[in-house]
Amino acid sequence: MKRKYFAYIFTCVITTWLMIFCACKKDVPVETEPNNTFSTANEISAGNPIEGYIQEVEDRDFYVLTLHENVYLDIQLSPVRGVNHAIRVWKDTINGPVMIKYIDDLRKSSPERMRGICAGPGILYLEICHGNRDVPRAEKEIPYRLLVIAEHLVDYECEPNDSRLAANPVSAGIGMEGFYSPSFNKLNEDTQHQSREEDWFTFSIDSTVSLPLLCDVEVTGVPGINSVLALFDGQGNELGMADSSPNNEGEMIRGAGLQEPGTYYIMVASADYQSNNEVPYMLSVNTREYDAGLEMEPNNKRANATLMMRQSISGTIFPDGDIDYYIYKSGTMADYFRISVAPPDAMDVSFTVEDERGKELFEVDNGSSGEKEIYPNAWCEGDIYVKVIGKRGQYSNDLPYSLAVFRVNIANLQDREPNDDKDSAVTVQGDTFSGFLSYRSDRDYYLLKYPVRSRKEFRISGIEGGSFTVSVTDPLGYIIKTVEVSGKTEHVFSEMVDKSGYIIVESIIENYDNPYLIQISEAR
């Protein structure tokens, strides 16, 4: 992959060099010194190259370009052997020239190029100087060649759009193209992504629109580029971020929730400070009505969990590493709940259940790819938080999973997890109780308490497709008798209970859909 990428870069460098030097067969004019200030800048015009020399270590060459219409500029600077040069682009304003771009992507003996500056009518200054990536070195014999090409592009980004304040407007349903050009933005002083070249776009949601909306944002792939895509609200809060696809492939943010009217922002960048001056990306934005049966991104934290308005909801694991939180309002009364996640084929998911205080109650990861994950008897009180996670490397933007949460209405259900040891054993109430094989290798402890020593009859009803053992112990927990129950069969046996003891149910083959049943009576 690296060889192919470097070969691609080398081809681009040679192509750029040939474009510059073959752009015009007639004699190319040479700079007129001194031209090291704005007031002494040499005049140039689009489409006509000019040559100059980095004659001294401190040398700077200024050129002035007057534009009479709005155009996109492709600025190309040929390589000079042993010299690391750079381009500074200045826009003339009523308060004097203001630097809008500083292009210094490559090292010595390499060309520099930027495509996509939107300018005119007005005046631009181009400054050729030493870059800061190598030790400055004068070269009086070999000239550089500067060429500015004016392009009339339609529906393209308008550089500089390097921040939210300079974001380009983009409309839903109408694509906009842009270039990953240049590789670095030396004017970007953000501490987290210093010198990263970023393209910013903006769109608005009118107050008359019915909210909330779901927003899908996509950027297409470009050769040699590892894309990063992000969506923000007007306060700068991140609503979605995508950086999971490999080089050459695009990124997508799907189902981001737009809760309020106002301005929203999109940022496109290269993750690895790469550039491509030839192939543009295509950015598209679309909004759609919110359906209460769908997740609303971002929901990767408890604080922004998607509210479940129904007993079931659909979501997607996208991008790779996505985490989806949901909140189910169960009321104040504690109860049993059946919680399940059905993934698409070939996807392995798991989920965690947390209470309203953030305590993790259960983690469920029993099935493999394509198999439903079920917790049949989650004992919960108050709001229920469910966190759905996909196995790393498994994700899809259009194949959803389904999450379901609903109350369990089974008479005599007493299996309250966790009850997998003596200390957490559930005290049996009455003569009949039910329980579930709640997870792989589940073990359920039940405490028996009677006023006198007596012989009891135990009648165990099995589960179709399931298998488990039932053991009766003495008061200290030592097993007296064990029977195995397979399938939907019934086993009956008698055993003496010395005032107290335990029933232990241990899973062999799980079936999470139906409970086992144990009835206790006096032995005849």
C-alpha cells in the first residue's frame, strides 16, 4: 500500500512539473528585482508563467494578480533542486494585505501546489519564499516557475474555508465538490490538529421545519486520502464523526439528530496530512424526518442516549467502534424486563444494561455473528440504560440491528440476578417458582427455609431446546442430590431438607426464550 501511495505521489509530482514547464512554449518572462515587498510586486496574469530565483537566504519575491471576475485558482510552483520553497497568498483589503494561505507541503527539491482558492474581483499577492521544513539555501542558477491557472468550476468549495467563520454554505440534496489541497494549513494553530488543512461547510434548519430531523452526511473517497468527516451544531458540539474507512474510501455520518433550528457545520479533512490536487471529493448532505422507531445520533454517551418511545427501536453500528446508548423509561416500580438485540447477519453485537445511577447491572455477549443477544429476566428499577456495541471491524450504515425492551409477565418468576452463589441466593417464596437460564453457564441459587426438618418432593419442568442440572444441598451448601433435565421433560424426586438448604440450577444448554419451573410439595 505504501509503495503504491509513494508511486502515486511521485507521478503527481512529475505531472505537476511537466504541466508547469510545458504550459507555454514561448519565452517565459523572468522576475524583476527588487520585488521583495507588496509595493514592488511584479504583475502577473492567469495562464502565463513567470520565472524567478531564490537568490539569497532571506530573499522573498512578490507577485500581484488582478482579477476581474470570480474564479478558482490553481497555483503551481515548480521544484528547485536543493531548495525548500513555499507560497504565501495574500488578499488585498482596505486595511492592507491579509495572508489567507501559507503553502509548504513538501521538502526541498519538490514542487508546491494549491487548488481551489476562490478569488475576485480584486487583488491577490503571491509571495515566494523559503519554507520552514529545511534549512534555507540560496540558488542563483536554477529558477522556479510560477503558474496561476484560473478555473471556472461549478458547485465547488470556495477556499479559504478553513474555519467555522469561513464555512461555505451547502444545501441539502445538492452535492458540493472540493479538493484535499494543500496538505498542511500553516495558519491553523489548533493545538489538537495543528496545521491540519480543514474544509468547513454550513447549512441551516429553519424554525418552521418540524423537528427533530435526522441528518446524513457523506464524503466520497479520493485516491491516497484517509478522510475525516465531522458534524457540529451551532455551539460547536460534535453531533457525529466518521474516520473508520481506509485510504481511498469515503466516510459517512448517518442519522445525526438535529434537535433545534439554527446553523450546523460540517468539517472535511485528511487524517494523515495528505493531499490530492487532481481528484475532488463530493460532499452531500440530506435530512429526513425522525421516526421514533430509529436511533438518533449522537448517542454514544449516557447523557445523549436515544429515548425509546416504543418497546423496540432500530439502530446501526456505524462507523467502526460505534457505541449506541438508549434509555427506557420503566417507571419507579421494580420489575423484570426482557432485553434483546437482534443483529444483522454476519455481525456480532453485545449489550450492557445500566441503572439510572450509571451502575452496570448486566453484560450480555452470549451469541456469535448473526445471533440474537437476549437477557430474559433483567431486574430493573427506574430508568433503564442499554449500551449496544459491535465487534471491532464489523459495522454497516444500512443494515440495522433491533433493540427490544419489555416487561416480563410470568407468574412466580423469582430468579433475580445476580444469584450465582450462596451469598446472593434468592429466598423461595411459596411452593412454586420459575427462573431462566439467563446467560451462558448461568448458575442460580435459591434458599429454602422451613420451620422443621421435612422431606420435600421436587417437580422440575424442563425447557424445550434447553438442558440444565438441579441440585439440592444441606444447610451448609453441600450437594446432596443432582438430576439433569433435558428438553421439555419433567423430573420428580424427593429429598430431606433439614430446615434450610439450597436449590442450585446450572445451565448446560441455554434457551433464553422460556423459563424452567420448580414445584415443591410435601413428600408422601
